[in-house]
Amino acid sequence: MVLRRTPLHALHRYFHSAPHTASFSCFTSEKKITGGYMKSSKRIKALFFCLAVAESLCHAQTQPSQTSLNLTIENAVEKALEGNRSLKQGQLTLAQKKRSSSLSWSSLIPSIRGNASLSNTFSDKDTPAAISIGGSASVTLTPSLYTAIKGASLNYEQQKISYETAVTQVELNVRKLFYSLLFKQAQIEVLQSTADSAQKRYESNQTKFRSGTLAQMDVLNSQITWQNAKLSVESAKMSLENDLATFKQLLGIPQETLITLSGNLEDVLSIGTISIEGIEAHSANVESCEKQLEIAKNALLATRFSAWGPSISASYNYTIRGDTKNGLKNTDYGTFSLSLSIPLDGYIPWTNGGQSIANQKDAVANLEMELDNARMTQDINIQSAIKKIEQTQDSIQLRKSSVTVAQQSYDMTLSAYNHGTRDLLTLQSASDNLQNAKMNLLSDALNLITAILDLENTLGVPFGTLSSY
């Protein structure tokens, strides 16, 4: 009987030995090899199977769960206001400005200090060490304290305007993008239908060409038309995916979330005449300019106070002295000082103080002109938006007429097809014309709702004020 060294038998002994060792004997007989090999093979397969199952379970657990959301336009706005990251950053900045404003009076609190000292002369061992303990309080009052406190309050109010503007802008973008996504979804359906019809025409033309009833040039033209239609579908899908990614970012939700939009652009077509009678405009841009002007005027006052205003400083120091032998009982005294300082540079035009005042006056004058320009721009934008709305509503009436004509043409073609006087391709062409007419109508509906949203934003009124959509 021949003995030989076998790795399989070693593996078999490894799985059965307890505890495992770093080295082991691997000698066995020929008869034992066969049985050991079979058992080891089964155990190895079982081991690999268990490892594969465990890996798949771990992989499944680490995969992010894909959630889905069914959103109306109001749900989308709520999601954005809760989860938008830019708004969260704005909230932090607003909280900082509020804290600075609420604590701006802290400049009136006196500055308080304490001190203590211990000193000794090593050459004279009989002399006790000197001890000194004291404290001081000081405060400086200037007219600039008033402008500093007011400036902190104005900065907080300015930040509130900026934050409210950011909130309005996010809501505006969400509403516009929501309607744009609805339009693009409908557009893809129409483009896909057109591409399918172009493919059928191409296939039909191929059949006619093989039978000799159609020229090859017509086949090539139909092929190009079909390929262009397919490219249009792919381009529209890519545009939709990009807009969906932007939409999810606005809402502050993960990109892997599946979104279903609940809404219909056709509801916009029922919007009647838009009127702004009785509505007072509150443009965020105008309000921001007004607040900037207030801040500049306060800065001018602060500059004047700095150049002309006196300052009063008061301080009090109290010290207790003693030594290590007698304690803190030897001497104690306090000092009080009061000083008044009046700057004179501001009265001289060519000094830094005088130049600072002149520069700040120019800044106020520039902001006053910017405010006037912002008010004029607001009026122009309002009138422009109203004209665009009226023009779009007129276009919608024409589009509705085109849809009616296209519907009649399709109905007549369908009737003729049912009677055998029109072929399938003619019917498909009539159907495509009807779908294109409907898409043109929806395109105008998108333009209308976009113009209304822009007008409401310019007026500074809540969205939905001018119409219910």
C-alpha cells in the first residue's frame, strides 16, 4: 500500500480538527483518500454556498432603499421649504444676525478686571512677602454706541428680507419646475408617438420599395425622419432627467428617490382675466434697497459721531495691600477717574474724518438713486408681465381653435379609415397632427402659468393670489 501526501486530505483534517493548528500531518492511504476527498468536496461546496449567501445578504442590507413620492405642487413646495439646503444655511445666518442684534447693548456693560500679586525679597529673610489684591471697572460712552445698536438691528432686518427673498425664490423655482416637468412628460409621450409613426412609415416604405412601387430616395428620407424622431425622444428624456435631478436638489431629497407628479397643465387653461386692481406691490428688491438706504444713513450718522462726537470714559480701581505676616489689613484705597474727549478732525474738511463723511454722503446719494431705479424697474416689470399674460391668453384661444380643427381632421380620417378609403399611415399622420396641436396648447399653458408666477413674485404677493391653480 502506497502512502502519499494529499492537500485535500489535509483540508479534510483541517475542517474536522479542533482546535486548528498551524501545521499538521498529511499522510494517509489510498483507500482513505477517496472517502476523504468526497467528504471534503461536499464541505467545501457547502462552505462556499454559505459564504455566497452571507455576502448577498450583506450586500442587500448595504444597498440604499429606494423610496417613492407622489407629489402635488403644494407638497413639493412644503418639501422644498423643509429640506432645501440653501434655506437651511440662510436660517443659520439669520440666527447669527438675530443674536448680534439682541446682544448689541452689551457695549454698555463695564469692563471688569481683577488682579493679585505676591512679592518677596530673598536677601532679607525676616521681611514678609508683600500681597496685593485689586480690581477695576471701566466704561466708555460715545454717541457711536447708539448707531452700533441701531446698525445691528438694521442688519438683522436686512438679513430677514434676504431670507424671505430666498424662500420666495425657492418656491418660485419649485412651482416653475413642477409645471415644466409636467409639460416635458407629456412632450415625451407625443414625441414617442411621432417616432413610432415614423418607424411604421419607414417600414411601409421599405415594403413598397421592395415591390417596386416607391423610389429609394423616399425610403431614405423616411429613414432619416424616423432616426431624427428617435433622437428627439432621447434628447427630451435626457432633459427630463436633468430637470428631475435639479427638482430633487431643490426639494432636498435623495437623487435615488422615485417621484410621481400629480397635476395637469390643462387646469391652467381655465384661468380667466388677470387683474391687479387693488393690489399694492411689495417688491423684495425695493424693500432691500430701502433697507440698504437706512443702513447707509445710519453709517453716515456713525461717521459723523466718530468725527465730531465726544466720548466719556469712567474708571474705578480698588486695591488692598498687605503682607504674609500681618495679612490684608495694612492699607486699602480706591481711585476714580473721569475723562472727556472731543475730536476736532471732523471740523477740518481735508482730514480723514471730513473725507469719510463726504464719502458716506455720496454712498447715501447713490443708494437713493438705486431705490428710484428699482421702483421704476418694478413698474416696468409689472406692466411687461401683464402684457405677456394677455398675449399668451390670446395665443391660447388660437391654439384651442387649432386643436378643434385637428380633432375634426382626425375624426374624419378615422371614419374614412374605417370605411377603407384611407390607409393606416394617413390615420397616424392625422393623429400626430392632433397630438402636436395639443402640445402647442400645453406649451402656451406653461408660458401662461410661468408669466403669472413671475407677476406674483414681482408684486410680492403670495403665489395663487391672482388665480387659483
